[in-house]
Amino acid sequence: MRAVGRNVLRKDGVSKVTGAARYIDDLTFPNLLYGRTIRSTIPAGEIAGVHLNFDTAGFTIVDYRDIAGRNIVALIEDDQPCLAEREIRHVAEPILLLAHADRERLLAADVQIDYRASTPNYDPAASAITFKTITIDKGDLDRGFAAADRIVEGEYRVGHQEQLYIEPNGVIAVPGPDGPGGDEGGIVIYGSMQCPYYVHRAITVLLDLPDDHVRIIQTETGGGFGGKEEYPSMIAGHAALLARKARRPVKIIYDRVEDMLATTKRHPGIIRHRTGVTRDGRLTAMEIDVLLDGGAYATLSAVVLSRGVIHASGPYRCDHIRVRGRATMTNTPPNGAFRGFGAPQTQFATEVHMDRIADALGLDPVRVRDINALRPGDTTATGQRLGRDCSARQVLREAVARTDFTRRRKALAGSNRGIGLSLFFHGSGFTGGGEVKLASKAALALTERGARILVASTEIGQGTRTMHAQIVADTLGVPYDCIDVNAADTGEVPNSGPTVASRTCMIVGRILQRCAEDMRARLGAMTPRQYLRAHGPLVVTKEYEKPSDITWDDSSYRGDAYGSYGWACDVVEVEVDRDTWQATPVAFTTVHEIGKAIHPMLAKGQIEGGSAQGIGYALIEEVVMRDGRMANGQLTNYTIPTTLDTPAIEVVMLENPYKHGPFGAKGVGEMPIDGPAPAVINALRHAGFDLREIPATPEKIMRARSASPEQRRPSAERESLRSSARSGSELGVGPQRAK
Amino acid sequence: MPITLTINGTRTRITAHPMTRLLDVLREDCGLTGTKEGCGEGECGACTVLLDGVPVNSCLVPLAQADGTHVATIEGLRGRHPLQRAFVEHGGAQCGICTPGMIMAAVALGRKPSMDAMRVGLAGNLCRCTGYWAIYRSIRSAAGASKR
């Protein structure tokens, strides 16, 4: 029986429900030491002195002078030190490392750091350091505005969001001679992570070791959501430095507070839109300004910005677009990868803005989207011509029909409830030329009963092992149960690239499919066992091959930004308590077009879970920064959706295959988090609350309450007239009243 | 002073400080690492075990308080509880870190919990992966109720 398209049992299911699955904190080693990180308590300045106010007997103590290689967390830019030397750029910056066999003594050790403080900057707009700027230009903006009847402007703000995987970051570093490199001092690192080869590179640079002296092994990982994309390179570096100096294994497990204070979050952003529209709702010009707060170091800000600006004009057709993006430095802990990676921020703005455009024109929000939704043959902001796998209108129409949106919207008018929608898309795989640069490799080893998958792509809950095994099983023509999956161990598997960017199915799955096709051809009529007897071991390795119809120019930001896109539409109904001003989502429907659901239950799990995270982003997840420090860094007051906060989620999956994806599959992991926030804010707008910012906490909703349903239309109208008058005069175009 | 408690049906004597967290006793003294730590402040529920049949956050229970009690952990279900199979079959486990605690909390809900009972009874168990609905479907399936 074929495996693809069926809900086969997940490979890691039994070990997870019995408690047998081994996460990093479940592992121990003989002679294990525990590690602790001493961090800065000021947001900006210099270290003036370090005092060890404890008996140091039995302690291993590491500072930057113990680093044999380069003192950086090697990623894109080399700006972030693994241990601060002199300059401090943010609270919780690592300065000193301690290790001891006894955790109580370790925690009791008192280290005093003296500082020369300088003035911090928390305003990304006022920053003197820009990590990255990107401009996307399509058509002629002036011409586009000249063709407009109306101009609608708006500014939208999104806050930090914490990934909040339930398993905090943790690693164990085990130094040689048992490890690779023998007595020459290699190192093995076990840990909770998404990208073993990112960690591998960072450790070789930090310790100045050859590749084959460093081995990274992913342990069962209790959620990542981007939060274990780049950060594990930092904590692994710390454990490795301690382990090398102590010549003993060192375990570092963050507690929840340290994990929230010190590790990356979703970038906050300020996004401005200025849009030209015709009276009947057609977009003639989109001018978009994206500002992301990168935090203290560059980490992945450049690529988060890239995905953000490419998605900033939404799934809409418009001939004249300019998107200007900038990510800058502030004196807060570095922001980094989080599911969606820039696209939730920019599409939040786009989708709230679309409802404001509809209001300004007196048009239905569905109609404005339907007129402008991208169709096959249209081009995106980067000039990418979309093929038949474009489904923007289909998802919109399906969601509207399923929820009886238009009638429901009328029925709820004037009540405490509102209904809103969002239309969105998400590119699968690395942006632009990223996949070519990665040149990912995957391999299959023939086994007596089938094959073993060799990839560095990690299982972090999303179902990598299961979905890859399904693709290989059907391509090879063997039962699903005959496919094994190797641990993501850099000593055993090739570098299939990071487990990020909705690429693990569409990109890595396709490489594995090609391995299986090749293996099947070599087997011919033989069974695996017969082949092994006749020819000996067989390992088939393949590298990513760029489809010939994809082109990208990084200097002009023109071309095919992604191989394919998923398309989705969310509809949410929100009820507002007029005493507490708390908004509760009461019904949620999402339509996702994802090419092909390799495992429908896993795909649905991604959509439900991502939608719930998006609802948290919209309403309750607020990182409070005070003097550059997260003031609510614990689960008691940074809350994520519980059972009681998560509405019923109706999921509809549509399939419109991508010709270069395995069995037609596109990515699915990230897209679900792009849509809920604008849908919720649009529902609140429908209920009379004009918000431009998330999370929509009761305080913000209360402040927005003046725009009651009866007053809403006139006030929206006035504002839009103001903005069009201002912009119109700049352009020499007179404002025109909508009918 | 040693403390005696029954863990998964086995009487066990523990010699540790009476304020040691039950979570640490289970994971380190008893090697029962199926019980997980997610926050250490009683918010996430990953460390949920049953204390005399009642779900508790084992990170908030000092050993002294467990003296003479019966403690049940995920290992005590021995992989044979209908909820365990149902969580595999219906997508109730994704990354798996909340799963042992979630299943123990679900055991405490009884045989055929209502929708309300599930939502209220599991409100102290955070899951960041599933959005909870696959967990409800798993529990319903184990109870033999019709699929949603």
C-alpha cells in the first residue's frame, strides 16, 4: 500500500508517548560537570572588572581568553562574540562560564562584574547601526500613484514573540579522547537543535578544529519554531569551551527564565503602507517601508528582512511596487528566527491595511482581495511569474464560502462580535539563490529490508522522519515500515541544510526522492537483500539541483524568490467583553493550499499548531522590555495559548501540486502563523476597534474603543480623506471622494 | 530521614533532603526521565504526575509531601494504556516534550471526558505544537467516542 497521502504511524510516536524518547536533559555521562553562564546586567557599556567572590576550588572557569579559534558565533555576519571581551551590547550577554560537579555550589558562586555603562538605544528608527537594507522595485511608483483615485496610508506595529518551545535550550559537550580526533582533542556535542551543521561550523571556528574533529548529534528536540535554529551554536560553544578546559563532559541546560531572557525572539517591526487604489478597489501602487528591530547583533536579521520584504506586498497583483526594508541594531538581546521569519510581521501590516482600504472605499473586504489576488500568469513584487500552482483566489473563495463570511459579517454588525479574514502566502525553501548556495546533500543507504535515510534535517515535532520515510518508501516501492531514519549526526549524515524555511519536505524531500529513484533503478528486479549479497553496500547521495525554470538576481532583487508558494486564508470570529476589554477568538477557519499533503494528519497538525501560535501573537503574547531586559521572562506572565485560549480550528487543505516538489508537495511549516494576527485585528475592527498593533491586549482594545460600530464608518472615512489629501497634494493629484 | 513512597506500584525508599523536588527524585534518583521539566514554576505541566490519582506539577511538590503516597508516572502506564496508542494514532504527540505530562493529566480525566472537562482539565498543560485539537481527538478516540 502506498504511504504518501496516508496517515501512517509516525516513526517517533511510540517513544514519545511512553517517555522513552531521550531529550538532552535525559542524558548523562560519567564525570559530568554542570555549566553556568554569567551574563551582563546592563544593556550597553564596557566591562571594567570581573571579581570571583567564591572559593574557586573544583570550578572550571572560562572567559574569552580561553578561546583557541575566533571569538564569534559563526553564522552570516561575524559580529557576535561567543563571550564578551570588553564591549557589552545587551542585557544577558554571556561574559564568563563556570562548571562544577555540584549544581548547588555552581549556582551559589557569586561573580561580580563592574561596568562602565553607556547610553543604550532601544529605538530601531534612531539606530546608528544598520544590519541590512533591501529595496524591491517593480514598475514605476509615480505612475502607479498617478493612476490612483485614492491613497490610503497606515502604520502598523508588531512586538517581540518568544518561540516558547516547551523544552528549553540545552547541550552536552563531550571532549576527546573518546570523541573524534582522539587525543588531539576533538569534541562531540549532543543537543536540542534544528541545524546540526550550523553548530558544526560554529564549533570548528570557535575551537579552531578541523571538520572531522567535531561531531554534532541532535537529541530528541522538544520544539524549535526557529528558536533552535541559530541559538544552539552559542550554547554549544559555551559547553565546548568548558568541556575542553575541564577535560570532562559538560552539560548546560537553561532554565525557563534564562531561556526567555537570553535567547532570540521574533523581530519587532514597524511597517508603513502608502497605497494607491482605484475607486473600484484595484491596487495601482504600493509603497511599503519595513523596519525590523534586530537587537544587539546581526544573527539572521538580514535574511529575516529578506523574507519579510518579499512577502510585504502580500498575495496581490500590482504593477507598481516599492518595498524598502531595513533591519537595525538596538541594545536588546538579538532577535532571530521564529516560524514565518519576517513574513508574519509584514503580512500582518498588509492584511490590516487591505481592510482599511476596503473601508475607505466602502467596499467589501472580500471583494477588494478577490479583485487583487494574484492569479497564474501574474507577477509578484520581485517579478516572479506565477504558474498554475498559484491558488490565492481559490483559498479565499473556499474560506468565504465555508464560513458564510459575507452573511455572517452582516449578522454580527453592531454586536460584541466581529468577523475578519486574512489572505496570505508563504514561499517554500530558502529565498532567492539560497538553495543553490546551500547545495544540500541527502543520502540513502540500502538495508536488508529497504533503506536508511541519511539527512541532517531534524525531527523537531513536525514529522520530518515520518514524511521523509513516506516519500522514500513510495519512490523505492517498499513498505513504509522498511524505511529507517538515521539520527541527525554530523558524523554519519551529509549536510542536507538547516531545518528551517519550510524546506524540509519540498527541498530535502525532493533530493531524497531522487536518491530513491536512482536506488530503485540500480536494484532493478533485485530485492535489497539480493542486491547487497551480489554487490555489497550501496549508498546513493544526491545534491540539490536547481530547476532550470528558476532564476534569481540577488543584486537587483529580481526573479523567482521561491520555487513555489503555499496560499492560505483565515477567517476568525472574535468576541469582546465590554467590561474587561478582553477579546476571545470563538471560531477559526483556515484554508491552506500546500501542494500535496504527504501525511494529512501531520500537515493538519502543523496548520492547527501554527494557527494557535498566531492567535497567541495576535492577542496575548507580549514581551515587556524594561531597560533592555525582558521584564516578564517567565511563564507566569508571558502567556501562550492554553486549552482555554484556543478556539476550535477548522482546517481545510487544498492540493494544487508544485511540479518540482516530491509528489507535488510545497512547504507547510511556517505559513499557518502568517494569517491569524491580521484576521483577528480585522475581526476587532469589524467589532468597532480600530487597532494597528499587536498583541491586542485588553489595554490596547480599551484605548481603541472610541471607534464603536456606529462611529466606525465616518471616522475611517475622515482619516482616509486626510491621508489622500496629503499624499495627493504631494503628487499633484487632487483627492477624490469615494462614492 | 528516608521517605517512603510507592512509585508506579513499587515501594521505594528515598534518602534525600525533604525539600527536594519530586521531579528531581523521579528523574535523578529513580531514573524515570519520562517526566519532563519545562518551566520549573508550575505553569507548563510537562512534569505532571499523579499523586494518589490526582494530577500535580511534580516541580512544585517537595519530597516530604509525597511521603506515603502513590505516584504514577508515564513509565507506569507501560505503553499499554489506550491513551498512549491514541496519541500516536491521532497526532496528539508532535515534539513530545509535553506528551508524558499531557497523557497523565488525561488519565486523570477519567474514561469519557466531555469537551469541557478536557479543556478545563488540561488547561494547566501547555502544548506549543498542536493547538490542542489533536490532543482532544486522541483522548476522544481512546474513550471510544465517535470522531469529531
